[in-house]
Amino acid sequence: MSSASSQEPFSAEAYFASQSPPANLADDLQRVKEFIAKHRDAGRRVVLITSGGTTVPLEMNVVRFLDNFSAGTRGATSAEYFLKAGYAVIFMHRQFSLQPFSRHYSHSTHPFLDFLEVHPSSAPDATIADTEVKVTQRVVPALLPILDAYKRTMSEGLLHMLTFVTVDDYLYLLRGVSKEMGVLGRNGMLYLAAAVSDFFLPRNKMSEHKIQSGKGSLIIEMDQVPKVLKPVVAEWAREGFVVSFKLETDAALLVPKAQAALERYGHQVVIGNDLQTRNRPTSTSTKRGEGFETAWLRIDPALTTPGAGAGGREVKEIEEDIVKELEGRHGRWIERG
Ligand code: PAZ
């Protein structure tokens, strides 16, 4: 697979002209419009969270695809803290990645069935309908606040879910939802935590059927996905408070790359995280006058075992501090007008 292309990168318009929208886009956007209107009328701040990795199919009838690393932990965890802070949340996530609330009982960390107990009836004529299944008492203290927050969120209609799989789905949804958020003015925040592919295979270069292996090695030249942060900030969500994420594997690149992104796109905050330690130190960079301001959010590594809270142990999650910091900055930015 080649790593660099001699071609001009696609502009956002050329990208959308060449790639097809997801089948349910119009319905999805209609529901987003209604959700935003309801919360705008209530004077509530709304955050769009993107979460999880995108895929890039290599064939029209997809057998193989390129994927981006992300379990969806950052996005799902942040969504809970934004809800706690009073935001309504549009949670745009990769299908089957972690979701707010249910993330505490993911099949890999805390399988749901492990928390259940069966109590058969001892009556001689008992049927299966007399058997009770209960939640194990030991998990109740940790479960109750999660269940309570979940029920309240759902009954008040504060969480709206959207799913994507491919990078095409993601970009069409991002464009549509960002534009809908325009009616919120400064009360809208975009929190772009999804891990989005930098490369894609345009439809006109894609094989219709499964790529055959008979010819030995495979060489695919991919095109560059347009840098859509530019139209997000300059066109689609002009009044929104935009927070982008930068993931690096070389920690020394985090701050310079975050500052370069702020310089290039002119948005409000970049959150930098290193792949190995992403649940621990995290930097936030903001443009300040002619320069930049970088702050580090750090928490005690002993308190950060992901998902440990579901079993009853208290954990500290870095997203709590990220969201607190952003809520404050968003508020001050709204006041400044
Ligand atoms: O979903 P997760 O918790 O496993 O990972 C989150 C993350 C590292 C993908 C996210 O914090 C992030 O940095 N997103 C942007 C990735 C990028 O630079 O493309």
C-alpha cells in the first residue's frame, strides 16, 4: 500500500460529489433538527460528540476495510459528564462502539450476565414464571447511580443517538448535523473525538467484487480525506465552540501539532492525547492573542482503571476533568459574545 500520493487532495466539495450519502441521511437529520429545536427552545446548551473509528471499504461489496483505532471510551464517558453538566447530547458514534451508560457493562470488562442471580421458586407446582432473576446485591451501589442517570436522561429526552460505520457516513452526518447546530448560536459545542481515517478509496477506483488474492501482493493507492475541520469552523458551524482531538504515538508531537491545528483552522480548543497514556495526561491547547496556551490535565494513574467502577470500586475518569474545563471555557466564550 503506498503511503503518499502525488495527487491533489480532495476538497470537501469534490469529496461529497464523488461519494454517496448514507441511505437514511435525510431522516437522521430531520430527527436531529427536532432534537436541537427542542433544546434550543429550552435555552439548553447542546453538544455534538463524535466517537469511535471510521472504516474505509476496499470493495463495493465489502469484504475488507481499513479501520481506525478507537473503542469509543472517550466519547461515551464524556457524554455522561456533559449530561451531568446540563448539556443535551447528540452522540454520533461508530456502530457497536461504546455508548454512554451501557459502557459500564461492556461484554469485555463487566459482562452483564455475571451480575445476575437466579432464584427458583420452591413451590411444588412452580413454573418458569415463578423464577426470579435479580441483580447481585454487591453491584447495586455502583449500578444505582448509573441507572438513575440513564433513566432521567432518557425520560427527559436529553440524549440523541446517531450511528456511522464508514468515513462517508461520518462526513455526511458531520456536515449535516454541524449545519443544523447553527440555530443554537454560541450554545452549540462540537466535541470531535472520533478517530477518522485520513485516507479513503474513491468509488471510481473501487473494485466492485471481492479483491482476488491470486495475483500475489496487493497495491492500493488511497486518496486523502479532506481536512473537514476547515469547513466545520468556517462554514458549517460558524458560531459553534469547536473542540478537536489529536492522537499521536510520539508524545513530543502533541503540542506542536495541536498548535498548528489551531493556527490553521482557528477553532477554540485542541485536546491532545498520546495513544499509550490516553486515559491519563491530556493537554488542552487554546489560541491566546498571538500565542497559545497549553494546559495539562493529569490524574493519579492509580485511579484510572477503565470501567472498574461498575463492580463497585470508585474510579476517577479524565473525561470528568476535560468536560469540567470545557464547560467553563464554553461559558466564558458565550459571555464574551
Ligand atoms: O475511543 P477511545 O477512548 O479508545 O480513543 C479515543 C481517541 C484516542 C480516539 C480520541 O481521544 C482521539 O484522540 N480522537 C482523535 C483521533 C485522531 O487524531 O484522529
